[in-house]
Amino acid sequence: MYWAIEPNLACMLAAMERARDEGAALCGFSELALTGFHREIASQARPERVGPAVQQLQEACARLGLAISFGAPTFCPDGSPLNSQLFIDEQGQWAGTVSKIGLTAPEATFFRRGADRGVALLQGLRCSAVICREIEDSADILQQLPAGSADIVFWPGQMRPDPAKPFTDPPRHVVQAQELARTLACHLLQANWPQALNRPEESRHTGHSAVIAPDGRLLFRLPEEGLGVGVFELGSADFDWHPMPA
């Protein structure tokens, strides 16, 4: 994660190139991947800054034949920002958006709350998103996203085990994700930030993204605190890890 759009965009484009070189068709990025998720978000979450960067990602998708899901601010007609997960298809077309409904109290001082949880078509797969701590809101999610309505649910965020509670492996939030994947009968793919900018000391035990099967099995987790691209065939318990430079 970087403090500004430009280096985040460069990192995303490099990751897309690497993923496509490894044969990937669909690539997932984390919550607010384009701006970074930090105390300087207000300086980055502006339509005139976000729009051109999203256009560059759309052009890269079309050139590479790669569909992506990534976090970026979107904006209401009055200019109010939403914390959104965007879906760009393999033709570079904006296929859909899910905006975070379950905001934390600090997030709600800046972002407007989302209203629904749609489904977008990427590479022939029905895709939706549950953003960060929304994983705890299973009853609400099931009202917004009925079982069987999605093939993949992306889970972008910055999650880590609660240091105030006894350590468990997998941690509670991953167990909750397993339960949700089983209930929705979908693959659940986490894209978890590997570090924190506001409080670097909270970077411990971040990353470690989980990949979960429709029956709730935890297929694997990517490296803890690892910056890189994990490449795998959907449903497989094996993956290749490609570190990226910081």
C-alpha cells in the first residue's frame, strides 16, 4: 500500500501483467487498492484523480484480456464518496460495483453507506463482494445476496486476528468466511492488505489471504505479510506465489 494513487496504480498494473503472464484470466485486488486505505484518503478520493486511473485499468484489462475486481472510491451525484469494489471485465468494460454497507464508525465519517450488493459477470463467472469486516454481517449479506446467486465472492480488506482475544488458527474472521462460503455455495477469495500505513505496528499477521471452496473448505492461505501475486486454478488447493517488489 502506498499513500497516493500513482504508485498504487503502477503496482496494480505490474501485478496484472505478471498475473496474465502466468496465465490468469481474473485478478482480485484489495479494499481501496487504487488509493490506499489510510488517513490521507480524502486527498486521493476525488473524482478528477480516481477517474483517469480507473480508465487506465480498463484499458489494461482490454489489452490483456484480463478481468479484475479492485477497491476504489466511487461517488454519489452530490460528490459523496463510497468505499466500493469495482468489477472490470475482460473487454475493459465496467461490469458492476459493490459499495460497502457495513461501514465502521470511523469510515462512516467520510464514506456514504452502500445500498445493495450486486452481481457482475467476469469471464463468464458471477461475481460479487463482501468488503472487510462485513464478513461478520452474514444475516444481512444473505438478504442482499441469496445463496446460489454468485460463483465467486471477493473479500477485500485489511483483516488481522484480534490481538485482544486468544490466538486461533484459522482466526475467527476466516472461520466466518468459511461459513459464508458454505451458505452461499460459492468460492470466496480474500485479497487482504499485507501492511498498514496508519499504524505500521499493526502489519503483523496481515496478508495471509484465504481461498475457500463452496463447501467451506479452506483450500489455502497466501503468505503472511507477503506482497505478491498468488496464481491458482479455481477450486485447486495448490498455488504459485510470485513476490512483487515493495
